[in-house]
Amino acid sequence: MSEPCALIGILDDGWAGLGETARNRLRSAQLLIGARRTLELVAPHLPSRVKQRAMDGQLGRVPEWVRAALAAGQPSVVLATGDPLCHGIGAFLIGRLGADGVEVLPAASTLQLAFARLKRPWQAARIVSVHSRDAGEWTPGATPDHGLYPLVRAAADATLIGAFTSPENSPDRIARALIAAGHGADFQLSVAARLGLPDESVEADLPLADAAARRFPDPNIVVLTRITPPEPRAVFGFDDADYIQRTPEKGLITKQEARALSLAKLGLRPDSRVWDIGAGSGSVGLEAARIAHAGHVWAIEKNTADAANARDNARRLKASNYTLVEGRAPDGLDTWPDPDAVFIGGSGGELAGLIRLILTRLRPGGRLVMNFVTLENLATATAALSDAGATWDVVQLQASRSQPILDMHRLAAHNPVWIVSTRKDAP
């Protein structure tokens, strides 16, 4: 049986930091694969017969090269930085070659070294990698495609974050992203740079505003420490007055009672992808974003003033998994990912067409929930659902709230709301 490929972790101290087992595997290899910078760390110590292949820009071909070497009976080694099984190449390589085809000889993770330099326990740290493509600076409303998205989302509730960075997604950019997401006073940022090299440096506990205006040596690790506890808030069910609404006429908001039932009907999971059509003040979508904290909400609102209010509400709630588009549905929905749940609070006169579109886009098991206060929209919706062969149900919600009158209280009735819901069956 051929010897498995050795996946060896290495740090910037190169050959000196490797154990004897790793050195022996390198000396006996006939094929050595790695990034150019890691190949240069070991090349002077290897026999000239060892064939070297740089994998820069060719990661997808590495399993192919290893298989060819194994078929020819040639021992092979792949070099990786630090611990290959911590946001490294390890999972990818094992997934392609199988567990029996890879032997892992890790070095200490650079993240572990960073915490060691800071002399801080790290077992409770949330580990995040932003070592990805350059998506530019973070702006409110950025989608999960953005390279900084995992880190900004982690900042919503984590108290300690360790982040693998890149030259583009650098410590200063990370600091600016957290400030833009409303966390400017919540964290201090530490940077451990060029670990294991003579010019290694550590900058500890910088205010985000200071870090945002500086540049740091590469490569580096960022550690974020929360200094302000997250604001204690309910997950959902906020008072209507908690939301900025259209003035002078208040009321363009899904009331708390209807909001709570609608969110229940949506059947949200922590990772749900949600559409909010006719966002208004943003109340349903923003509370959906809190329930689907590992998912994302895409919202659309045609009224400029209401869209501005929804953005303000998102900023106040630090809803970094919420994207609001100003426009009229269905324009732009073709660029959104297929949803697990859709809420329609306003349709801009396109209700029947929207229902048909949404039923084709919903993922299996996905739910569509709609709120109406007029008989005409209720009739249009149920007819469109029936025409599409969908099974639907309607709940009429009639809520009354107490109001003081002299030294007593009376009940003031709200307009009835019809809550229509349907679920897309799995194929």
C-alpha cells in the first residue's frame, strides 16, 4: 500500500521549527507541494532529487498531483501554514483524498501563537477566517458574499474573536468594518505580526478608531476582545415604539401582535435565508434577522422615507445580517438567493405576480407568509395560491390594547389583519 501524503504544517521560522518526523518526511519525499514562500523555507535543506510544485493559484489541482505521485509510488508532501486543520488546506485535501490518504503533521496554529504572545487563554475564542478574496471595505447591508461577513457577524455576540487575516482584509480594514457595523466602542483590537521572525511585533488592546487609521506588518493575526457587553434585548417581540416610523403619520409598521404570529408562521431556523417584501419600517425583517442569526435577511421597500427608517432601525439594532434594497418588487429579486421564508407586508400592486414568483423560488419546505388589511388583497392572494395549486390557511387576528380613560382603562381595537400562509412541499 502506498504511503499516504504527508500534510506538514510549517511556520515562518521554517526548517528550525520542524520536528524530526516532519524533517524526515521532507527528506524522503519525491514530490513537494506548497506555496512558493513555504517551499523557499525548506528548499535549501532538501536533496536536489525532490521535485517541487508551487500551488499558488492552483489549489484545485493539488489532489490530482498527489494522486499521480501515489500511483507512481512516489512519496509526496504538501506544506501548509500552521495547523492545516484550522482554516487551512486540511479539510479540502482530506475531502478529496480520503482520511487514509493523508497523514497530518501540524505545527502550532498562528492563532495559538498570537494568544500565547498576548498571554491570554483562548479556549473560549470564536475562530474566524477573513483570509479570502478582496471584497473591499465593509458597508452596512453587505451580504454573506463579503469577505469580512463572518467576522462582523461574530462580533454580534462573541466576547473573544481570533481572526486569520489577509493583506487585503487587514487589521485596519477589520477595525473600520466593526465601526461601520456599530461596534466602535465594543471591542479592543490586538495584532500579532510576523510571528516567529526576528522582526515579530505585538500591538495589544488598541481602540478600534486607532487601529482603523494604522497599517500593520504582514502576515498577521487579529484578536478582538469585547470591552462593552452586548446590549440585553429580547430576540423578538419589540414594542412598536422601539422602531423609528414614518412621521407625522405613525403606523406604517406591522404591529407587535401580528408580527409575533407572522414570525411564528415563517418557521425560521437559525440559518434561514429570508425575504421581506415591502419592508416598511423593517420590523418583521429585523426581528427575523435576530431569530435567523446565522442566516440573512434581504428586504425591499419602495418608499424612500420608509427605507431610510428601516436603515436607521437596522443601525440601531446592529443588524449586520440584513440587506435593504430601495425599489419595487419584483425588480432585483432575481439576484437574491432562493429563500427559506418570505414575508409580504406590501406588494406595490404586484401581488399575484409576486406570489407566483415566490412559489417557484422558495426552497423545499420553505414558507410564504402575507399580511393584509383589505378584503381585495386577501381575495387576490388566496386566488393566486389556489391557481398555483398551493395549500394555504388564513388567520384573522383582531387585537385590542388597553388605554387609560380617567382612572380606568378601556380596550382600543386595532384593524383586523389577515395572516395568510403556505408551505412549499419537498419534491
